[in-house]
Amino acid sequence: MVTVGGNTLIVLAVATSRALHTHMYFFLCHFSLLETGYTSNITPQLLWSFLEGRGTISLVSCLVQFYTFASLAAIGCLLLSAMSYDRYLAICHPLHYPALTSTWLCGCLAAGAWISGFSLSAFTLALAAPLPLCLGRREMDHYFCDFAPVVGLFCGDVGVMWGTRASISGFLTLGPFLLIVASYASLLRTVLQIPSSHGRQKAFSTCSSHLSVVRMFYGTLIVVYVAPTEHMAPLLRKAFSVLSTVFTPMVNPIIYSLKNQEVKGALHRLWGQLIPRHTPLRRIGQLLTCSWIPA
């Protein structure tokens, strides 16, 4: 509820505030929609298993869950790299920024991210179609259908799937990550050359929320999928997966709400429009946001 509600409020705040109709917040809306689908794909099934007292899922539902999760994770990496490149152009090349970027270009980048994520994940899943299922393998030591547990259900030569997964993961995660690092390295060098401390602080404030989200998003992905797991306890590995699939999407809207003054102001105005005056709910909202937003 926190994840869906927080990301929905960010999309509504951007849509209703003209000050936020920029390329940066255009990508933020896409990222909020992505995280809503990201956690809605896994958490309801997990909660239903707790309520039912048994963790069962059909094979078709398991494959759909894996496909949706893998696609949205890849799209998140591409969107974060597009947001970092947009910040690089806005700060390092402010005079050429309007000429270098356009609404059409941002739309193409966003559409390319969604199409690439879903297409490449479908290609990975299609490799499992000719493989037979192992009749004796009915259990997965995980709380959702991730790549390794799903591959463990199939018999035959699964090396092609592992190799394809490594290639696609490198293209969709390592490539965007290197672009983010290069963008922020150039951005940091430009910001440090700004003579006034106020100008440096303003430049850093526009990137702090995005950088925090990048650290959390890639940090959990690296621990779960890149770091060696031979000596990691299964329970600890699953705990890091919870951070990646449940905790991170829940915290990201809070990060953008706390660290971005423009988003905070838009949320404050949106709250005032949605909730009538002199109601207990309006008062609760004021109490919750008084420490975030100046009067």
C-alpha cells in the first residue's frame, strides 16, 4: 500500500504541477509506474501465501511472474541511466540543453527502455520452451519465481539459458551502470568548478534524490545477482532479495519526497486539492508534512 500509494502520488503531483513538466520528471513518472508494477507483481502473491498458509503457484503464473520481474528490473536500469544522462546535459551543458533534448527524444528513450526490457526477457524465456520439466522438481527455495529457481525446474541443457542470461544482464545492467558512473563523474567535475557555494548546492540538490535511488537500486541488484553467493546462507540471500523487490520500491518515493523541494511542494499542493479544508485527514496530512515542507 505504501509503495503503490507513494508512487501514485508522485505521478499525480507531476501531472498536476506545471513546474514539474520537464524531462527529468517525465522519466520519474515512468520509474514510479515501473516500481508500482514491480512490487505488485511479487508482493500480493507473497501475502496471499502467508494468508493461505501454503506457498503454491501454478507453473504458468510462475513463468509470468518471472517474465514480469525480469522485464521491469531491466527497464529500471535503462530508465535510471536515461535520467542520469538528462541530469548530465542539464548541468554540464545548460546552454545547449534545449537543443540536445526534446520531448520526442525523451519519449523515444522511455519507449525504447520498455520495449527492450520486455523483448529481451521474452527471448530468455523462449529458450526454456523446448526444455522438458523435471517431474521430481516441484519445490523452489525462494519466495518468488526468480531466474535460478525457474531454471532449476527444467531438465536438459540449461547452459544456453545461463549464457544468454549473462549476456543480456550485462547489456541491460552493466552498460547503463557505466553510463551512470560516467555521467556523474563528468557532472561532479563540472559542479566543483562552480564558484559560488549556493550554485554548487543547487546543482547537487537536483541530483541527490536520483543518486540515492541509484545506490539502493543497483546496490541490492549487485548483492543479489553479482556478488558471489556460494558461501552465503540461503536465508540471507532471500533477505537481500526482499530488499530488492519489496523494500527499495517502497522507500524510493519517500526519498524523492524528502530530498526534492519541487516534488515536496507539488505533493503539498496536491494534498490540499484532494482533501477538503477543516477535516481530520487534512490535519493529519499537515502534521505529517510540516517537517518536510515550509509553510
